[in-house]
Amino acid sequence: MTPLIGHDQAIAEFSAGLASGRLHHAWLISGPEGIGKGLFARKAALRLLAEGAGNAAGGPGGGGAPFDVPDAHPAVSLIEAGSHPEYAVLERLTREPSGELARSIVVDQVRALQRLFANTPALSPWRAVVIDSVDDLERSAANALLKNLEEPPAKCVFFLVSHASERVLPTLRSRCRQLRLSPLGDDAMTSALQAALPQADDEEIAGLVRAGGGSPGRAIAFRGLEIDTLDAALDDLVRNGDPTNAKRSRLVQSLSGKAAQPRYEAFLARVPSVIAAQAKQRRGPPLAEALRLWERAHDLAGSATPLSLEPQSVVFELAGMLAALANPQNRDQKADG
């Protein structure tokens, strides 16, 4: 299984709960997209099932790492093959023949878990359910899941992945122990990307670390999109503004059309990050203005795809927010250093 890099505190909290014998029945694993929440949930579920099957450390008497399970353990191959009888994953289904993902996790998927709960455990006394992500549950599916969390089946642990835990139903949140995972530091990002992209050279890895903002998943999605060129255009707007709107118009042209969709999505992710980096360098009124712009950019970038907003208008408006940072009144009070 793919190695999980970083998140030592979350690993320690879950491992302590497992070792105590009083493991909470539901865990809400939250944080930004692409930082490893889904992988954490799957590894925690694997560890739980391997512990139940015995010899989870892979050697006589155990004694291995507190979280990872050796590839030789039978539970690993069963989960990878999708055939472990005490394990289930709920995620958006793939629609045929288009291959597109469904818009949500539907109530019938949650109800189908009853078969898992009804079966007599065969390999482990534990059962594990990963929901990736709980943000994708339609309302009726969330209510069906709530019933399971209110009256949890014996020896069953739910792992709920969320990219925006504040939007999860409060009734669901209140029944979970929360683990918030943070973006990775540069060293951990480098290690994660080197493991995921063994053919990439040091220069490419360094560029992806800068672009990823602590999210290996986002960095990998940016690969091949000439993010350095895009960042240079964004940096030019921040430094020099755009009094004639020419730079914004060029960005609109370069990010329009179906072929440009991946770079457009990268642009949506990068603009709030660029403004946040600028805010860290300011104080006083310029800081307040940068924070105001960041809030606007964050809201617009986050809603552009779900609301199917016109990309040209979105690009022009977000680029204008970057250009506003070049206003001399917004640059004359920088933080020390």
C-alpha cells in the first residue's frame, strides 16, 4: 500500500485508542484536499482489521510499527482485491458508459452496509467502514448513516473523510472523534512526491512542492500543467498590477476552453494561496486588505466549479484581486523581515 508520510500526531492518537481497547466507533478525519486523509482512513482500517486477525506486525509475537501493516499480511491483499469480508468503502460510483463519477453517495449505498453488519465475522472480530468522503453524501444517505452512528453495530468502526468538516451535519460530527490532518511541510512533501513520482528529477519535485501548498495530491494533479509559468503570471499581477487589463485578458484566453480545464482548476487553487502568502508579508491596513481579498478569492474559487460559473468571468475577477495587491497603498507596510 502507498506509504503515508507525515501526520504523526493523528497516527499516535488513533494508535493509542486502538491499544487501549476502547476504540471510538467513529472517526472524522478532516483537512484540506490531497493531504492524505483517504489514505490515513484506509490504513487505519487495515490496521484495525489486521490487529483483529492477529500478528499485525508480520512477525512472531508482533512488535512492528504502530500503524503500518506489512504487505505480507493477508488483510493487505484482501483489501486491495476488494474482497475482505469485514471491510467496506463508500465513495461516489462510476457511471457507465461515460466513466464519470456520480454527483453523490446515495442512500442505497449506505443501506447496503447492513449486509456487512449482518454477516458473522470470518477473519477479524472487527468491521471497518471507510466513507470517502462524507461531504459527498446526499441528505438521505447522511441520515441513514446517522442511524448507524447513533446505534453502532458491535465491533464496527467508521472512518469518515471530510474536506470541509464544518459543513458536515452537526449530528454526525457530534458522534465522531475528530482528527484534523494538516498540510505537509516541505520535507514531508518532498518525501511524499519522491515516493509517488520516482521518475521525477529534483527540479520538478521542488517545483511541485512549491505549487502543492502542503498537499501531495494537489501537487501531483498539477504535474505537466506548466505551473511555474502560471505562477509567474500571477506573481507579475501581484508585483506590477494590470492598469490596462491586458494581463487579465491574456489569462482569460489561456485558461478558456475544454483543453485548458486542468490549468483553470490549478488557477482556482493557486490564487487564494498566492494571496495568503502575500498576507503573511503585510501588516496594518495592507494586511486587512489582503485578508479581505483572500476571503473573496477563497469563496469565488471554491464555488466556481460547483456552481458552474463562467470561467472567463471567474478568471478575470480573480486576476483582478491579485492586481489589487499591487496598489501602493497595499504595499507600503510590510512585515519585518
